[in-house]
Amino acid sequence: MLTRSDPSAKHEFRPRRKPAIAPMLALADLQQRAARCFARYEYLPAAPAVMAAVSGGVDSSVLALVLSRLGEGGRLPGPLILAHVDHRQHAASAEVLHHVATLSRELAVGFCARTLDLPLGAAEDELRRLRYAALLDMALECDAGWIVTAHHADDDLETVLFRLLRGTGLRGLTGIPEHRQLAARQHVLRPFLDVRRADLERVAHDAGLRVCDDPSNLDRRFARNALRHELIPELRARIGDTKLDATLFALARSARAAAEVLDAQARRLLTERCRQPSAWRAHIDTRGLDPADDPFLLEALTQLDLRLRPHAAALPRSVLMRAVHELRAAPCGRRVHGLGAHTLLFERTLEGLLVVDPERAAPAPAHPIAVAAGEAQRFGDFTVTTCVHGEPPLDPAPSAAGPWRALLDLARLPLPWRLRRRRSGDRFHPLGMAEDVDLRRFMQARHIPRFDRDRLPLLEVGDERIAWVPGGDVSAWAALRPSTTACVEVRVELG
């Protein structure tokens, strides 16, 4: 809809803008916002119960009231539970815990709590990490799929400014996300991100809600508190409340629009170029990509980090940038490790980047495993399937089957057949070569990833010779010949 502007203005018509933050909201408005938020994500697989993270302050107390009213009207996916995390960072923490428990009884909803055993003055980032870990633990215990928090528009503004001052990329400028997945059936929802704190305070006052604010929220040793109580009021005094808020909200909207494009391109890259994906690894084909594609590759690695390590803290952006920039022109086998104990490993391969979570990769069995025709056998993270054919199968063709499937001459494979990992001093006779070669050098020459070399299931036959190296080649003496009357098809799959 277009509205008539001041005749003296340069343009005759201007589009009417919808305000970023709606003013003067009532309890019914908050209920509608929360209901619409749940509706937007109802397609996601989630456990039935709803868990509200309640600190005892104004914001989370209003959230508890809103969700309890929705529950009374049958508009929640499941029963409501109030969850409280006692950080034990101030003397009144037990009083706050008691207050939230009392609130749950007044609202006639469930209640659960966790107490963190931390020294006084713990870092903000550590408190946040442990808080979400405790919330997830309670959600799993209570079979809750929706962890709802009371983050509001002022929190979002503070987050954008905080990240801007600290230094961040495009994703950091988007502010607080409305939805985040924590586990397979557990999600975080934030339905109040377009609601100002003043509206929440007004609703709490009108409803006669008793609140118990955390006194640590006033402790200006914490960077966020100093930002909230010192820097933002100073900026508003100098440049005006409306201008500061509008500028930061506009920045966040622009960043979100750009991030959506970045996210879509990264997902397309993973869909089209991710090879051998599993719960703990992925191989990205980067051939044909150039430096202009680096932002999309960087975002793809960010999404992979979340997919492969859903419960761990995100890898620093600096680590992901090293993986993209340092490994682009590096020789095969060069690696970049993340930081800390549970992290990702990035390895340059002939085709691109191998991304693995080493802690979730199963080691190869210490001893050989017998294998029989027509059976599927587990070998660490691999499944090996063998099948005997009277004639070599025509489908798929060897070029389409790839290096993880081999056809061997049955007559040249004396029993027993075994699967084993490589050993020091192993020799192998590759197809097309006149004699045996050192297996270690052969794997290097065929650019088999370093991470896989000690985990691959090598097929060894009765005379202790290696008939096939998955991802490499079949042996010259076991290969099909014109005189072959029966063949063995061997397939190796991850997972």
C-alpha cells in the first residue's frame, strides 16, 4: 500500500513501512506471538513436552505465564515444565531457585532444576555453555522437545552491538536466532525477539507477577552487563534512543538477508559436492571452486561443524578460515586441527577436503576378521559386502562404481578370506605394475587420505596376499581375465 507524502518532498509517494518492533503489547499479543512461533516449526521432529527456561526475572516470568495460558487453552505441543539453572554465582541463588519453584506451583505446571558447581566469578561464555548443557540434560530427562527462552528485542540489540565491538563475521551480525537445534528431538525457540523489554515489564505489572531478579545481572564485571548499563545508555543519550535502535535493527535485518543467501549456497554446495557423508565425517569435492567461492565453503564448513558435533561448542571462525585458505593449494595429506579435546580435523585430499570428527571414528579391529561370500561384515566404521557371480555384473560399470567396489577372479582367491588393517612392511602388487610395491608408498601415490590408511579393510586371501585395497586398486594377480568363469564382487561402504 502506498500513502501520499508531503507535497514538498522530493518523491510523491513512499511505501509504508511496518515497524520493526510493535509498541504497547498486551498478554494476549504475547500469546499469539508464542503460538505462531511454535506453528512455524511444527514440522520439526521433537519430543512432546515444552520446557521454559526461567531465571526468575521479569522476562522469563512473563514467558512462563504466556506458555501456561497457551497450555490451558490446548495450544502447546505438550505439557509445560519450568526449568531453572542455579549458577551459584551470588548469595541469593537459592532464594531465586525457590521463587521459580513457587511460580511453577502457582501456574500448576511441572518444574525441574540443575545446580552448577562453579567457582564465583566464572566467565560469561562458560556460564552460557554450561547453562545450555544443563537445559538440554533436563529436556532429555523430561522428554521435552522445545526449550523456550525469553530473549527479547533489547537482548537482540545488545547481542548485535556486543559482537560488532568484539569483532564478528556476517553470521554474528544477524543477532539471536529464533530457532536452534540442540539434539535430534530438542530445539531452542525464542518467541519474543520482536518484543521490547518495556512491553514485558508492562505485562508483568498488569498481571501482578512477582519476580526475583538475579543480582548478578547488575554486576558490571561482566562485559554484557557493562554494555547494557553503561555503554548503551551513553550511546542513546548522545545519538538518541530511536536512531541507535533503528540502526542496529536495520543492520541485523540486512545481515540476516545476506546470511540467508550464504546459507542457501552453502547447503547447495554440501548437497552437490559432499561425498561419503556420515554422522562423523564428510568429504567435500572442491575441484572447480575458486577464491570467490570461499564464503560459501566457509559457511558449508560451519554447517558441517554443527552437523558433526551438535552438542559441542562451535569451532572458532579462525580455524575454519585456516582450513579453507591454507589447504586450498596445500599438498595432499596436509592437515588443520581445531582447538581443544573434542574438535574436527580437516585434511587436504586429491578431490578436496576431508572433514572428520576423530573421536567418533571407530578404530580398525586389532586382529583379522574372517569374511565369507554372500555376507556383510563390519570392520570399524566400514561395512564390507561380498557376492559371487557366475559372470561379471554389467551394472554398474566399473567407472560408475568407483574405487570402493572391486571385481575379482574367484579362482585366484584361495580360502580363507580375511579383512585386516595394514601392517608395517606390507607389500602389494597393483594392477598394471610388474612387481610388488611398498603398500605405504602405494597409498601415498594413490592419494588415499592419511586418516583412512590405517582404518581401511584390506582383503587378504589364504596365502596372506592382499587382493584389494579399497579406494586404491585390485591386485594384478586377482584381477578379472578373459578366462574368468566366476567373479567375486566386493563393496565397502561407510556406516
